Amino acid sequence: MCAAVVVANDVTLEGFKVNSEPVAFFITFTVYGSFLQGDRRWWRSRTEGAKSPQPRLEQWHRDRLKHDVLLLRPDQRDAIKEELTRLCDHCGWKLWRANPRSNHVHVVVTATGLAGRKVLNQIKANCTRVLRERWPVYIGRPVWTSGGDCEFIDQEDELERVVRYVDEAQDRVGRDG
């Protein structure tokens, strides 16, 4: 079932009509335990934004993980990409790009009339379902870190930038496969 939370299409601000519908959402979510608070690659605080590495904080969180970290294998990443294509087709969303990595997933999608958080949550739920159906090791444990990032893309040139990043930048910086 596709999310049905509608966002306002237009907002009037001091006499100017402003389109509040984003061109797309740039969604990123991470594999459980792969990006912890204090991470050496920098990390995001929910309230304070980008934060510098704090190795002791990262280790404190790592020591408290309740499950092993299961990085996504190539066949699992392929299954996620297939599910993202299926979900977007089913819901009538425009999937600009999907790039599942071993420790995170990037999705650029237009879902007109929907709130970004609902789209993010629906994508994660469907990817979780597919992993649990095909690989029982994912049953009874978290697959993803809670939450995720949902950036509103408001302009065509910004859309081009994030699509290029999802396509190319991940490999250029030598991130895991």
C-alpha cells in the first residue's frame, strides 16, 4: 500500500505564491550498526547536524550493539534495487536513481503529494521485507539504523547534482562496493 499523506502544493507568503512541492527527495539510510554516533567519517546529530569524529563515543555505541553488523552483499543490493524499481512503479513515483551500497542506500525519487518521511519509511519497510523474505538471517533483528536522511530537492540543477553524486561520486571516493 502506498503512503497517502498529502502535503500542501502551494503556500502563499506575503503575497507571493511559492510552490512547496519538491522536485524530488534525496533519501539516504544506513545499515544497522554501520554508522554510529562518533563515527570517524563524521556523523550527524539529530539536533546539531554534522559532528566531528569522537572515537570513544563510537566505541561506546559499538559495545552496546545488540546484533552483528550485516553489510549488504552484491546479490542483496541487487534485490533492494529491484524492489525500489517495483515499489516506485507500483506507487506511480519517478525513481531517478537508486544506489544500494554495502553499508547504506541512496535513493532519488519524486513522489508527488507525499511527505518525504513517509516515502523514506515506506522505502525502508519494503526493502526490509524483501531482505527478510529472501535471507532469513534478517528476521528478528534490525536491518537499518533508525531514521534516515531525506533532503528536499527544490531545483532542477540540484536534482542533476544529486543524481550525479548517486551515480558517480560513491565510486570515485573509493567507498565500499
